[in-house]
Amino acid sequence: MATTNQIQETPGGAAVSEVIRAEEVHKYYDLGETRVHALRGVSVAIGRGEFVAIMGASGSGKSTFMNMLGCLDRPSAGRYLLEGMDVSQHDKKALALIRNQKIGFVFQGFNLLARTTALENTELPTLYTKIDKAEREKRAAEALAMVGLTERAQHFPSQMSGGQQQRVAIARALVNRPSILLADEPTGNLDSRTSVEIMEILQNLNDKGLTIVLVTHEHDIAQFAKRVLVFRDGKIRKDDRVMSRPRASEVLESLPTLED
């Protein structure tokens, strides 16, 4: 499992093993008398150290697929293996434990507690673990350092920009040292320059070996990933490697600094 201290460089970003495998996954939702077939036999593997962007129109199945990857939902049929463990039939309690131990989540809306400092917000997921207070604070400080916010540790969300708040959200996702980071529209509420700054952080984390799956509707954001999956009508219609992938750090050099 990759950790904030133990993430190692992978030559050329090559994946060394599978973190995610979906095998003929179907998902049905019953809405009254209507049955919605949200996923229609999805099969895909994502290796350790990959950076995958997921795209698709509303109703394409991408959100349902992300919920399954995040153990927020279970497939109606087929198998989902996370680090080789079949979690398809786990109950809600077991899935909650897996989420806490193996998956970090980043959302569009930041979801920070307003009256809680950056350090305390980052520390929150560790409250559901058995580690002691000193270790919780140590991990939270390390995670904030990874996103460049050490000096903002005692600031409240209202004292930070949107980009800084999203950095705190990323630090919070890293604090339990997950195997995979799931980011759902993490740049959706941000301006163009700040969006690239967030992608620079994600690229740097991925360079150190963290597996990242990103949902976005923005083609320019998807190009910062290494691979793009396009969903349509509950199936993966495209699975392409990103050619001539831009480096966010280089893109930032060409973008103007925004002024208030």
C-alpha cells in the first residue's frame, strides 16, 4: 500500500500490479416500475501507479462506476476486485472499513468543516482508526506538507482560497495513506489557473506512485492524466492512453497570475 512516507518513484510511471479490476460489472436501479441499467458489463483493469481520467455525459454510467470503485455501492452482477480482494459481496460495515483504509476521496465541493482548522480537517479520517492522537497529528501535518500548506495548518476554511481549500481536501484524502485516490470533479469549482495548480499536485503524487482515478467533464483537465476512459450508455466506449501529456508545472508557467 502506498503511503505518504513510503510512496516510491516508479520508472516511467509504469504500473507494477493491478489495484482495480472490474469483471463484467452490471448495475441496476429500480425506480418505481422502471429498472435502470446503469452499468452494462463493464470490464477494466487499473494498475498501481496509473493516473486515469473518466469522462462521459450525464447518465453515461461514470458516476455509478466511481461509486462502485469507492465502495459506496456494490455491483448487481459481476465482480469488483480492489488490490486482489473481491469486495462485490461485502456488507456495508465491511465496505466502510475498506473505504477508510484503502481509498481517499476528493470532491468538487471540498466538504471542509467551517469551524475546524486545516490541520483538524485533515486529521478527521484518522478518528475512525486505532492510531493515537500524536500519530494522527503527525500524519495530518505530513499530508498538509505534501500539498504545500504547512504554513496554513491553523487557518480556517474561511481564511483560505478555493484552491487552498481543495488542497486541504486532498491532504485529508491522503492522511490514512490510501491505495487509491478517487477525485470527483476536483477542479469543478475552481478558476483555470487554480485548476492546473491542483492537477500539478495530483501529477506529483502520481509520480511518487499513488494511483489516481479522476472524474471530469473537462477535456483539458483529462489530458493531465495518463489514460482516459470514456463512458456512454453504461459501457466503456473508449480507453486511450494520453499522447503528448502536458506537465501541469510547465502549463502554469504560461498562465497569467490572477489578480483580485
